Amino acid sequence: MQLNETVSRETVAAKNPGPQTAVVNETDANLVRRVIDGENKVFEVIMRRYNQRLYRVARGIVKDESEAMDVVQDAYVKIYYQLGTFRGPNGFASWLSRIVSNEALMHLRKLRRSSYTLDESGFDEPYDPVVDAQPLSSVATGQLRVVLEAAIDQLPLGIRCVYMMRAVQQLSTRETALSLDISEELVKTRYLRAKRLLQKIIARHIERAGLSLHEFDGVRCNFIVHRVMSTLMGPR
């Protein structure tokens, strides 16, 4: 799915922003229960609540926007049919993230015909980053975001997805470990290595200025919600 080829479809989907009732304030456990009980449209609330986080999980593993969107969409279909296996009431976000990370790894395996797991030390091997000679202080905000995202994309897979969860999504060490199904110690090691590999000024800017990288809201959020709901329940 090429993002630039779906503008008109996204525009249509954006006109249908989904449910706007008190249901958005319900707990995850209640939402899950309602979907299982047959209230299919409530699944939209779950998607809108976690689109940003799950997109970042996928984007931290696959280095392409369109591929990440495909991963999230496919994962949502699986999630919908697996809701009954969730053993709550807590930990829903991590449960969703593990499904998406596994889906993203499967995507890589299919494309490259190689085996990928996030707990292998091979993902920590050294690399030589490409450093732009242009001073960051002279780059406009929009351009700076591109520079930051490009720098993160250069990190090795295992380190990149940890950094995406810890620094960009700002999850705790424990929640990152649960989301990626790796140990907390490995999360700590890889997060430290990621910060060392990235230029200190870039890491400092992300954490102090709070730039929103790999945003997934507005039109793109509405588009993927529309696609998943159409897959599950037919055109609306």
C-alpha cells in the first residue's frame, strides 16, 4: 500500500472520524468485553486509543511508512479475532504491542526470507552511521524531524525498536520489555547503546523538546481505522 496513492481514500475516511461518545473513557477491559459481546464498532475506540503506539512499534521494526501501516492493519485484524484470549484486566497495551511486533517481524521474514527475533545479539552489532554535515541548529523544525527520524532508522533493528519505545513513545523499561517480549536487562543495554550511537544533541533534543516523531493521527489514523473496520465488517 503506497501512502501517496491513497490520498482520496484517506480523505473519505477522514470524514468518518468514528464514535464520539462516553465509550472513549471506558477502561480497556470494558472495551474488550463489549467487542467480544458483539459491539463491533467499539473496536474503533480501541484502535484510535492505540494507533500511535502500535504504529511506532511497527515503524521501529520496519523502516517504511507504508509497510508499517500494512503491519498495523494486519495486526488489528488478528487482534480482533484474538480478543477472547486476552487475560486482563491489565496489560492490554503490552499485549497489543507484542502482537504488532510479532507481525512486523513476520513481515521482515517474508520480505527478506530470513529469521528475525528481537532477543538476538546480532542486532547489536556495530555500524557506521551517516552523519549530515549541516548543523542541526540551522535546520527548520520540519526538516529537523526528518533528520531525527532518519538517524533513528540507521540504528540496528534490535536497538532501534527499543529506542522507539523508550525515547519516542516514552514507555518504561518494564513496559518496553513486555511489549517486545525481551528481558528488562536487554532493554536497558540496548537503550543505553542507542543513545550512545545517536548524536548526543539529537537524543537531547528528542527527550527535552518532546518532538513527536512518526506521528500517526488525523487522516492516517482515520484511514487505517476505516480499512480495518471495512475488512472486519464490510463497507460502511
